[in-house]
Amino acid sequence: MRTTNRDRETPAMKSITDRSITRHRPMWQDFSRRFPDDRDCLASYLALETAEVLEGVKPANLVNIVNKRRSCGRNLYVLWKKQGAALLQDSGLEVIEFVDRGDSVLLFLYRRSELTALLARKSVAIILRKAGYTEPANLEKTLAQLQSRLTEGNFPHEIGVFLGYPLKDVIGFMGWAPLPFSSQGPWKIFGDPRESLSLAEAHRQCRSRKACQLNRCDNPINCLKIAVPLVAVCNGAY
């Protein structure tokens, strides 16, 4: 009989309930010890850090993986280098290693269809052209320009456009529009905060749902796939 991750759980692991996860911002450490296999370990980390992208709420996420041993005893940077590309093959996500400094790697994980649709928007094209992008609707060229700016060492603040943040917040942060700073969420919010706060809450719910899914599943690789709706996974507790 196959031994599952649930069979290996200790009492301490079993004490992590869906409701306890959703009371705070879920962290990978909450359930990382459920997955002793290296491949499962990396899959669970990537699934949580791309939760909003997998659900289609964001077009892309930046994920920084530091080259150090974690509390579970594993080094996610090393695991990424060995198994990352293979893990993503069936996920529906694509990835670019924007910057690899040796002590960390900055990943840009995205859904091609969602990001292509975003870059085709007229309002997005106007902002990116002003920021110096020559062909905003050309996905490959635009991402290559973005990567080049990151490797040059000057953080491109227009990256918020690629991550799906409200355009008013991006241009407000860059000083391109006379919008007052109104709220600090996961990003700086300018002007009317309602749309931005609603989006931030949607991001939070995605992460909570994915954490609950990972807390219950035996195969986290199945969690690292473009998702069917997960609203019922935590019985509404998010």
C-alpha cells in the first residue's frame, strides 16, 4: 500500500487546520514538512507563491528564491535548479529567470494568455511606451526589455503593470499622475483605494485557498496547475 503524506504527518503537523491557516497570511513553512520528497517540497512552494496566477487573478508573479537551507533542511534554490523547469511543464505557467546572482534567483512566472491580453490593452501600451518599451504588445520583446532593466541594477517600477496592479497605482507611484497616496496595502495605493483594496483582498483569498488545498492534498504537483475554482476548498473560511 502506498504511504501518503497524510500517513507521515506528526501530531504537530495535524494541528495545522484550515481555519488556523486562513487567520494569517499563509506561509509555506506552515505545511512544508508535510512533503518530505524534494520534488513535492518545491512544488508546494511554487504553488503557494503563484496562487493568484494559477487562479487567473494576476497575470504574473515575481518569486525570489534564496540560496540557503530552510528550516525543513532543504535548499529551494538548489531544488529549483535541478527540478524547476520539469515541474512547470504541465502547470500552464511559463517562467523566466530574470536575475540569478548565485545567492538567489528572481523568477517571473506568468500565464502567457493573460499577460498577452494585458499588454494588448491601449492604456497599458501608452504607459509602457512612455517608460521606453518599443513594442509593448510584443510579449517576447517587452519581457526581454524588462529583464534587461532588472539585470542593469535599476529596479523598473513599471513592473507593477506586468504584475497586474491597477494602472493608477503604478503611475501614481512613478509620479506620472497627480494622485494622492491613499493607502498602504501589499503595494502603495494612490487615488480612490476601493478598486485596489478589493484586488488585494482577492489576492489574499487566492493564497488562503491554495494553502488550504496544500494542507489537504497528498500530491502538491496537482496543486501547481492552472486551477479550477477553489472557493469551496476551505468551506468558505478565508
